Amino acid sequence: MTVRAAATADAIGTAGTTDAAEIAAWLRLTRVPGIGKAAVRQLLAAFGLPQRLFALDAAALSRVIPARHANALLAPPDAATLALVERTVAWTAEPGNHLLTLADAAYPRALLDLADPPPVLYVKGRLELLARAGVAMVGARNATLQGVEDARRFAGALSQAGLAVVSGMALGIDGAAHDGALAGPGGTVAVIGTGIDVVYPARHRALAHRIAEAGALVSEFPLGTAPRSQHFPQRNRIIAALVRGVLVVEAAARSGSLITARLAAELGREVYAMPGSIHAPLSKGCHLLIRQGAKLVETAQDVLEELGIAAGAAPRTAPPPAPRADDLLGAALAHDPVALDVLCARAALPPEQVAAALLALELEGTVERLPGNLYRRLV
């Protein structure tokens, strides 16, 4: 799928990238030591799609990244990368499997709020859930029986209201939230800290299969990636970015759930917390969040009201796919620099749609972004 095709896709359910050469280029780009996600975005903004990068010389690439990284990028892929490409191409050919890149229309635009959005996402299941309005539910792995029951009940109610419930498929609160959400039309999204083909924890194998069939599994890690402690905080930022709010059900004073809540607040998402006994260790994290400004919730209806959703009413989904790139170029862009608000006025489109189209056009190399949030047409 080309960027032009991605930008003009008619539905958010576009299958993603399936071309073997494109997959190879994206995976090569994301596997070079020393080139992080921020550098990847800089390279894409400067030169376009990954396939174009590999046609350049080190001198050109060195204008954006250090020379040693440029040389590493242009080195022939090693055996492990070639094997991963072959495996990934075969994986994308299986029904329900999707590889999303920053150039795909179905890539969740909410993740662009991150300073380091994953260049590649592996999705197994219902791709449209990534565009649905959602609430994250997180909490302790060693949750109490009451906490598990609360998580399952709240998730069911939120899903019945049409919200996608997002969590990390960990033991305890996460697993209960996924389980409860699967009973409703909103569905559930599990953002995992392993390769999409690795189930962790193992006792959630049956749950993972249910989510793949009726919800969506999401990972930024290559196929076959085993669980590592540093992956789970990375995973948490995706959970926080995908949703409109994060609900912490139970959490100790030092908990990864508090990291997710902090990330959500930094991204402008709502943070909710369930209160508990002052004597309960797993209430201390929630009480800390409430003291810091999180909204205290006692029922799922509290969350729905905060989001402006009536019980039983379908929430607004994410913005529709980006407008046609050709239409935007012809009607709004010029060779002279144009501000984003001017483009929105010319095209009669909301800022989020125009920004999505501009990102695709930047990657294609037909539009250049200038300082001051100005854009100009290159062709």
C-alpha cells in the first residue's frame, strides 16, 4: 500500500501494509541500533518512506542522523532481520492480522500525540476498535477478589455503552477488564509487551484467543519478542494515548498503573480512580491519584457522565479517515508557505483531518513542513 493509497482509503478498517518490499523497508529502519523512534520520524519527515531512505547515500542521511548511524542504516540487513521480514510477510497474509505503519490510514491518529509513536504496530483482530472511543482500565496484578469483580462489572458497563475498554492483558485487573468488556458491543483492546504471537502470562492463553476473535491485540514489538521488564512501561504509553480516559481500579503506592495514569494526564486524557479502605494497601495508589486531581468514581455511570455519554448511547468515535490527498493538494496547498489554520479554512475540514492528510503527504514527499507550523507544496 502506498502512502497515497493510505491517505485516500475510504474506511478506517484498511488492512494495513502487506507489500513485502514495504514491510522489509519498515522493519530494517526500526531495527538499526542507535536509531530510536524520534530519529525514525525525523528521517521520514526529511526523506519520505523507508524505501526511499535506502536509495540515498550516507552523506545525505547524515544531515539528519549521525554518520555512524547512517552507515549502519545502509548496511545490508543481517540474517535475523531477513528472517523476521519473511516471518512478518507470512504473518500479514493470515486472516485478521494487520501491520500498520505511520503511513497507513488505519494507524491510530491518537498515537501521534506521543513524542515517540511506534513506527510499526502489529494488530490481530478487529482493526476498527483502534478508532473507537475508549477508556483504559488498569490496576494491580495481585488484585483482591472485590477489585477483580469491580473491574469486570465496570468494563461490562462501559462496553455496553459502546466504549472500547483498553488494558494490558496482565493478571488481575487487566484480565478482568478484558473479560468484562468482551460481553458488550464496545469490545476490548489488549496492548501487550511481547510480540503479537507470544502470549504472556501463559495462563491468559484462552483470553488472548478470545480477544483476537472478538477484540484486538496490539503490539509494537517484532514477532517472537519475549517478555522483558522494560517493555511493559513502553506498552503503558500506548494504552494511555489510545483512550479518552484511564480508570485505575486498585493500585499500590508504587505501581505501574500510576505510570499509565501519569502518562494519560500528560497527554490531556482524563484520569479516574476508585476509592477504597484507608487500611488497604491496594487503595493507596488510587487515593494518591485522587489527591493529585484524579476524578473519584464509584460507578461506571460516573465515568460515562464525565465523558458526556449517556448510558446506552453510542459514543463518538475517533475522527474519520484523512481527506483525499489529491483534493487537499489541489484545493488548499500552494508553493508558498501556508499555515495549518488557513489550510483548514480553505479545505473546510477540521484540523485533525487536515493534519492526518498532511502527515501522509509529508511521508510521500509532496509536502514540506516548515518552522511555525507552515506547509508548502513541493510538486
